[in-house]
Amino acid sequence: MHRIMFHIGQFPVYSYGVMLGVAFLVGIIYAVRRAPKYGVTPDAVVEVSVLCIFGAIIGSRLVFVLLNWSLYKDHLIEILMVREGGLTFYGGMLGAILLAVPYMVKKKYSLPALFDVCTPPIALGYAIARIGCYLNGCCYGRVSSFTTFPLGVQFPFLTGYRFPTQLYSLVYSLVILFILLRLEKHQVFRGELFLNYLWLYGIARFLIEYLREEPFSIFGILTSAQFACLIIIMVTLMLREILKRQHVRTRH
């Protein structure tokens, strides 16, 4: 692990914060390059991306703190230490949507088109951000019976060998990116790509949770993330089917 990448004077620059910044930057550049294909202006992408960044950071941090309140209730100042890690993906997605959607409606931007423009960049950015998780030593896996990479890694301040679930998450996000680019060629309606990402991510995250160091707090058989994944998978698949049928009817 390499938690602190370098120092600027006495100020430590954390690997997690650096990789998160790289993820956002690469994602925005990628989205800007995709924008013309969907009839979206690069300026609109940049405007919405900035709002999404703020919304994602606030939302993901808020949900993480609420889920881990026992760690922060006596150290409230640490809630602001985002550069050291501690974010949740679904919280970030929700925060970005809540902050950006009202702005897009006010500016009369096409929500489905912008969602589809940004979907592959989200998958790519997520993969890059997971490198930061690995360097930071957070989001690690359960104790592994294997002692060699990639099935077993020793993390600082933890006992035994652990599954490097951060790297598994990186891989499945790149696989999802590849699948999305294939599905994009056959999408029926605007916004379908975004819905496809949500259920694909949900399945991958549901499975990876069995290897992550998370308690099975829902009915003793599911983690809180798995429960959220099941809801999102079902809702997005139903919504996709409804919108697809609606689109087919309007064409006929």
C-alpha cells in the first residue's frame, strides 16, 4: 500500500484523493468526446460534470458516515477528511443525480442523452478510483486462505491475508465498460445505457460483497450493499422493460 503519494511541504497528498481526481478528470474528458454523438454540447457536459462531482462527493460521504456512524460520532472533524477515503458508490450516484438533475431541467438539457453520454465515463472513472482504494488500503476483502496475489494480499494494520477486492472491482468495472460499449450499438431508447449500467453494476457489486469485509447485517445473509443492489437491479430492469415497450409502441 502507498497511502501517502507525496508531500507538498508538510502537507500530505493522499493516493486516494489523487486517483479520485484523476478519475473525475478522465471521466469528464471522455464524456466531452462522446457528447457530439448524442447531440449534447461539450459545455453542457462540463457544467453537469462539475455539479455531479460536488453531489457525488457529498452524497457518497454522507451515506458512508451514516453507515459507519460509530466511527465518527466522537470524531466529527474526521467527517471532512474525504481525501483519506470513505465514500460509497450508490450514495455518490444519488447525490450527483439530486444536485445535477434540477439544473439540467432548468437548462432544458436532455436528461436521457446526458445520462447515456456519461455512463461509460462513470464506469471508467470508477475503475480508476478503485486504484486509489487499493493504494489507500481501504475497501479490503475478507480474510483469504490464499497467500499469493491476486487471491491473497497483506494490508497494513490488518491480520492475515485478504482478498484485494479493490482490484476485483477495477476489473469488473472495465468489463462493464466493454459490455456497455457493445450494448450502446443496439440501444432502443435514450437513457437505456444508463439503466444497463445500474443493473450490471448491481450484479457485480452483489457478488463482490461476498469477498468484502462487510457484515451480513440484513437478515443475517445480506450486507447492506447487497440489499441495495437487489432493489436497484429489480427497479432498473423493470423500468428498462417499461420504457422499451413504450418506445416500441410509439414507433408503431
